[in-house]
Amino acid sequence: MAVIEHTGQDRITMGGHDWGPLSLCRRIRHANRIEALIVMNGVHPICFQRALSAGGPQFAASAYID
């Protein structure tokens, strides 16, 4: 947020790469400053949770995530 304040911008569009958990958390915590979030090469958290809960190939492929 210090970078945003330093530039003098009120609101920004922010980008996040991969799964984007840091950018998602930042967007939730600072919704008044981040007007849009672009997550590239990521998954939707609800869809991903459903796929994990169903078991099968996605569950096995994600077994390394703790």
C-alpha cells in the first residue's frame, strides 16, 4: 500500500500471478483502494474447493499442497 500512497493514486487496478492468494487477500483488505484485481494463471477459489472436495484427479494432483 505504501507504493500506492507514494504515487498519489486513490484507487488502482492490481494484477496477481499464479494462484494469486496474496493479491486476493490484499484486495479484500483494501477494497477501498483497489478497484479491480486481475489474476493471471489462477483458479477460482470456489471452483477449486469444489474440485478438491469431489476427490478424484484434482485431489490427487493437489496432494502436494499443505
